[in-house]
Amino acid sequence: MDETRKTKTSFSLELNTRNQIKRVALPDGSGDKLIVEGNLGRITDLVLVEDILLEVIGDSGKIRIDITRKDLERVLRANKVKVV
């Protein structure tokens, strides 16, 4: 596993139409947040592709996160999942 993969988790968001985008905000200034909000619709599937990529699939799109099964299990075992 390369060093970048150990320290960084990337993601992608794919929505079927622009109508599903609620808000995209990129405030001026360094250190400000980027916000992307949209609607995946009703969640239809969760897929762990080759134990390295989690896909959350909805009626209106999908989000992909490069997280390993090992990392998911570690967080779940440590009870770090929070309901807010």
C-alpha cells in the first residue's frame, strides 16, 4: 500500500441530474470549507468493491469512498459510529 493511500481517503459524488444538487459552496479565503449537498434519493444498495471502495447507491446517484474493509471494521468495533 502506498503512503498516500495510508493517510488520505478520497471520494467522488455522482448525481444523475443537476436537479439533484441542493448546494455547492466554495467560500473565499484559505481554510474555508467546501460544501456539496445533494440528494441520492432512496438508498438502494451499499457495495464494498474489492474490499477497498465503498459505494452508497441511491435512486438519484451514488457516492464512492475509498475505504477498506479493515478500516470499516476497525471503526465499527471501536464504537466510533455516532448518531447525531
